[in-house]
Amino acid sequence: MTNPALKNRRSRPDLGQLREDGQHDSLYRQAERTRLEGQFPGSFDSVGHDACGILCKIRKTGEATHGNVVRALEELAHMAHRSGEVRGEGDGAGIQTDIPRLLWKRWYEEAQFSPESVDAPEFFVAHLFVPQGLNVREIQDALRVTSPRYGVQVKLERVGQVYSRALGPVARLTEPQFVQLSGTVQGDTSRERNRQLFELGLELEAHHPVHVVSLSTHSVVYKVRGSAELLPRYYPDLSHPEFVSMCTIGHNRYSTNTLSTFEQVQPFSLLAHNGEINTIDRLRKEGHQLGLPLTGGSDSQDLNRVLAGHIYAQGMSLLEAIESVFPPVLSEVKS
């Protein structure tokens, strides 16, 4: 059943010609194609073939530590054999962690805001990628105009700190502008609050060339077009002792035939995925039936989008959503 809130969003603008897999590029990828295709002809048309590496580190005690993040980064680098390489540069690596609330408290104090609000259940953090050459302020202004419709109040905006010199020459060409935002979102439950954020993210991507890296009251994602050892060098946040997490998910990307960009690197908002989805056409049709705009990206991006739609638009649990998109193979079901 299509969710009315999704159905009633403003119509998405014309997305141009179809790719060879029958999908439209996202507005973010269209901007990248316009800027880079002359240097990498054909690289934006191929359907990706992937074989990636994944890890997850969880503190069983429930304690958030910096060591959890450090060890996850080290072990992700040790899994370099499960990552691709093009022109001597890695296809991409990323991690998903708990929101680093101690860091955000520091930033709130520096901005003369109350740090206590960072511990509130309504507190959220957004990480956005904006293509080079576009005006970040326009995206931030659009977010401030749009966000009240979703019960969201943006409080602090930051240009995320990165060290661009750590990147290889190809990654430099595809490097986005990294934007961090935080604030509060209304809602009586965590599910309701994150549903509002999910719908806000859909609105942003549908009308602006922006990639929502993460937008949540629980987690953040840091990802880079390069090998895993670049992550703490490119993002100084990750090396800060106050960056602590109880759970860290890591992903090394291995795409055999496409030009990797920052947008395609995983983890996404809900998952880090390995391999190709041979039922992707059916899954994308399911997304259309739900009234979800697909990402215009990889099969893993669309899987993440459909899972999020089941959870936030249909009210499923994570396990129910997984069972829906990956039903049992009939020939393997025991009678």
C-alpha cells in the first residue's frame, strides 16, 4: 500500500534519459556526470558488478568507546583484499557509527548552544554530500525552508572537516563538499522521529543535487572514495578521542566495472551490502508500488531505500522488512 505522505510529496522534476538498466540517475549523479563524463567516457552508464568486504564490531557491554572505532578502521584496512582498485586508488570505504555525542557537545559549546540538548532523544545529525561547484548555502537554505514541514528544526550547520590531500587524483575529481547539520525533530517515538527525517531526506534528494549520507537520531556515516586507511586521514573527526561508539559497521567497496564516486560508497543509512542482487528488478518494482522514489544509484542503494520505506512508511520492524525484500527460496523451504 502506498503511503499517503510519500504520495503527496511534490512531484519530482524530469530526470532525463534512462541508463542501460532502465533507471534514472539521481540529481547528484547527474551533476557528477555533467562535470566528469568527458574525462571518464562511458563510466557512468555501466551497471556495477560488486564483491565487497563487510565487518561489524559491537561492544557487548553496551559501552561506547573510541577503541571500538579505531579497531574497526584497522580491521577494515586489513581487509584490503576485499576492495577494488582503479588507477591505484581504492573503490571506496566507509563506516557507520553511533552519533558521536561527545564531539557534538563540544561543537555546541563552541557555538554557545546548550550541550545538554545533544543527549535528547529528539536530537539528530545529518551528513550531506554536495557536488563541487554548487553553492552549499543554497542547499542549507532549502533545508531550512523545507524542514519545518517535517517537524525538523536545524540548529547547527558545519562545513565538515576533511583533509583533501589524502585523496588520490581521481578521488579529488569526484570529491564532494561535506556538510554536517544537527538539530531536533518532533515525534513521540523514535520510529516517528526517524520517519520524519526519512521523508525530509527524500524531499531533499528529489529536488536538489545532494546526497544524504546519513540523517538519523541514532547513527552517522563517514565514507570516502579510496581505501580504508584513508578514512581517519580524510576525516579528522574519526581520530578524535571523544569520537566514541558502541557499534561500528565497516564496508570496503569492490566494483569491477564502474567509476566509483563518493555517493556509491557504503555503508548507506541502514546497511552495508556485499554482492549483486539478482532480483533487483522485482525489488525496484516493489519500491515503485510503495510510492518510493528510487535512488538512481546502485542496486544496494535501492535495497537500502526499499528497506527504509518498509520501516518508516509501512511501520515494519527491521526483521520484517528484511523478510519482505528477501523472501525464502521456495525450493529450499522444507515442508
